Amino acid sequence: MITPEEAQNGGLLYAGHPACPGCGAALSVRYLTRALGEKTAFVITASCWSIIAGLPPLTSLKCPILHCTFPSAAAVGSGVKRGLVRKGDRETNVLVLSGDGGTFDIGLQALSGAAQRNEDIIFVCYDNEAYMNTGGQTSSATPYGTRTATAPFPLYQDRPKKDMIRIMAAHGIPYAATATVAFVDDMHRKFAAAREIRGFRFFHLLSPCPPGWGAEPDETIHLSRLAVESCLFPLYEVRDGEHYTLTYRPAQKKPLEEYLKLQRRFHSLEKEQLEAMQRQLDLNWQKLLQLIN
Ligand SMILES: Cc1ncc(C[n+]2csc(CCOP(=O)(O)OP(=O)(O)O)c2C)c(N)n1
Ligand code: SF4
């Protein structure tokens, strides 16, 4: 549980950063760095976060940052960590921060390699469900039914979202977890736990993006909560690739439509498509419950 002192501090993120109002990706980093502490170094891929981190000599993060290309992210993170250890620093957390495009698509090869080698790094995917920094193109994290810049009306994403946690768990890594900004205590507890674990740790953070999702900036927390309460984005963790634990169980599952109707990216959906999405969600939720130990 986050302490009152921790809740007061802004983590490693300065105020006045250039993210859009209501940016879930910026909030995620504010919260997760409260748990990781000052001895953290960031490796950041090309993404909105390379802008949010600030153009040198300005910075929004109170820690070292290395910007890298998409495909190399996990390899660069591994190299930074090994270099620090070589210099006698075993303490600093090396955190690779990447969007869903950089994680689910372009960086997947190096990510899989680093996970398989069990490199001692924390890989964080903030998932805004498209390539937002370049105008909102479809990624393989974009959910079925979404209108994106590369799927203009009347087209929409017609493939399901990749299940990244299951892909990472299949590598047998020590720790993988989902988290999102409406559940600050849950996120804090998971990053505090990850800090104490050695080896590869992976986080999938659902991060609402008001301009990209066609949502109001003050709805970010509400959307994040609805995603969890509808069981669209369950909160859980997986240890050693096989021990699945649900960290929050909604008392009553909310209808998916409540979440979708607040976002213009879903407004062209027909009733049949909405029903198909609800059916798929129900199936995914049942499949996850079967994995819970
Ligand atoms: C190999 C490569 N392809 C394309 C680009 C252009 N590019 C820069 S940022 C970006 C979008 C990144 O999307 P994502 O990883 O989802 O992060 P977000 O922008 O949503 O934060 C793209 C396509 C690039 N820098 N490198
Ligand atoms: S486009 Fe979205 S992810 Fe990027 S800074 Fe703005 S709100 Fe954040």
C-alpha cells in the first residue's frame, strides 16, 4: 500500500512536462517511479515518451535517460544494466519504457531475446493502443473495433489485440503484471515487488490517451477504472511464467459499452460489433480465470 509520504511525492517526474492534459502514460510514470525510487535509469524508445522526457538540455525526469531506437530497446537496456554491474553498481533499476508499437510490434524480437536470457531489467509497456506520437496508426495492441488513422471510416481494426502478458509469461520470466492508473495502490505494490526481484520483469500498463481515444482529458482515471471493472483489462500478475494471481476482482462486471461510449474511436460501431466485442471479452475473462492458481 502506498504510504502518505509516497503519495505526496511526484516520483521522478517533474511538474511542467509537455504531455497532453490527462495523459495516462505520463501519470503511469509518475506513479511507478514512486515505488522504484531514485536509483533508476530509463531507456526510452521513440514514442510520445521521448517527447515527454524533454529535448536536451531540458528534462522532465529526475534520473538518467538514454533514448534508443524501437527494435533495440530491450538489448540497450540489457547492455546498460550489464555495464552498471561491471562498474560495481548492482542497485540501479534499469527501466526500459516503450509504447505499444515499440513493444507489441517493432521491439518484440529484442524483447523476447532479453526475456529468454532473463536479463535483470524492468520492461514497461505503456499501452495507449496505437502509434500515437505519429498520429494514431494501428498497432497490434489496437483492440478490435477501433477506428485509427490507418483504418479510416468505414474501416476499423478487425483483428484482436495481442495478448502480451501471456506471450511474456511463456518465456518463464520471474514477473509479469498488468496495471493501470486508476488503481494506484495496485500499481505501487506491483512495482515495489518487482524492485525486489532479480531477472526480467515485464509490465503492461493500460494508459488512456485523450486525443488518440477521442476522450475528455478529465475522463482518464474513469476510463482506466471502467476498463478494469468491465474485465476488459484485468489486473493480475504472473510469477515464473505459471503462477497467475488476480490482484483485483470487480464486485460486479460492468458492461463494456459504458467504456466504449466515452471514446470517439469506437463511435462508428454497429450493435452487432458491440455484441461481438462483449462476447470476446467474456471469453477472455473466463480463459483468464481458468489460469488463476
Ligand atoms: C523503426 C522506426 N519506425 C518508425 C519510427 C517513427 N516513429 C516514431 S515514434 C512512433 C510511434 C510510436 O508508437 P508507440 O510505440 O505505440 O508509442 P506512442 O507514440 O504511442 O507513445 C513512430 C512510428 C521510428 N522512429 N523508428
Ligand atoms: S498523444 Fe496520448 S500518449 Fe501521447 S502525450 Fe498525448 S495523451 Fe499522452
